Amino acid sequence: MVRLVLVGPPGAGKGTQAAVLSEQLGVPHISTGDLFRANIGNETPLGQKAKSYMDAGELVPDEVTNEMVRDRLADEDAAKGFLLDGYPRNTAQADVLREMLAEKGVELTAVLQFDVPEEELVKRMLARGRSDDTEDVIRRRLAVYREETEPLLSYYRDRIIKIDAVGSVEEITARALDALRDRG
């Protein structure tokens, strides 16, 4: 039973690795983006709350995100483990996640930190060719990520497994699986 959180800057390949690792480990990939889309698309009460904030150009508050994650972790397929992508984003959410897991008598197995040098991230994101991906915008997004994530890395320091996320998808997946096996 594996319970993982994936962290890494934009462009580090988290989404790609989440999909592959989820399949390899036999646990669901739970992405906050997917949760938002599903709740909004199904017009759930939480989805309607989230949509009202998003329509106003505001961030969805932690309480709403936390409840979406709580509901998803209560699903049967997540009882055998899960892989969280995009959650927690801050230490307050990490505290709530710890409480959710403690209620079930379990803890996180590990936090996989996908590590990529900044110049490589900029190169990757510029290569995607998105009109909003200018170098200035990319560097700003990376700075915001560092500001938001540094406290999270300190919070999880005893659970962090740093993965060199430069190379082919297969190489990075192999490094992650080897590191998890080594962790036991």
C-alpha cells in the first residue's frame, strides 16, 4: 500500500510521471485539477463553490480543496493507496492531509520531489510553444512555485525522496520506483 505526494515545479513532468507511476503501482492518480473539473462538471455543491471563486478570478480556498480531496480519498479505490498531484500546495493543506490520514490510521509513504534545473525547466516550457509561456512568465511561475513549495519541502523533510527528473520518461520512472523500493 503506497500513499504518495508528488511535488515539483511546472515543467518537471509530474503529470506524466503521475500517470505512469499510478499504473505501475496500481493506485489512483488524484490530481487537484481533475478533482476541480469533475466537481464543476458534475455540478456538485463543492464544484459550485469552486466555480464561483474561479469565475470571480479568485483562488479556490483551502477548505473547498481539502473537502474535495477528503471526498476522493474516501472512494474505495483510494483505500489501497493513492498518488496525490497538486495537493497539498501549502503547509496548512499538509496539516489537513495528515489529519485525514490519521483518521484512517495511516501515514504518507513518501513525498517524491521531481528535481530539474531551472534552465532545463525554462527550455522545456518554451518548447511547448504556448502563447502565454514567455520566458518572463515562466520564470515568475517558477519563483512563485519556490515561494509556495519551500515550506512544504521543510514540512515533509523526513519523507522526501528527491528524484532526478532529467532524462527519458522511462529513466525517471525507473529512478522513482527504485527509490521507493529502497525506502521500503
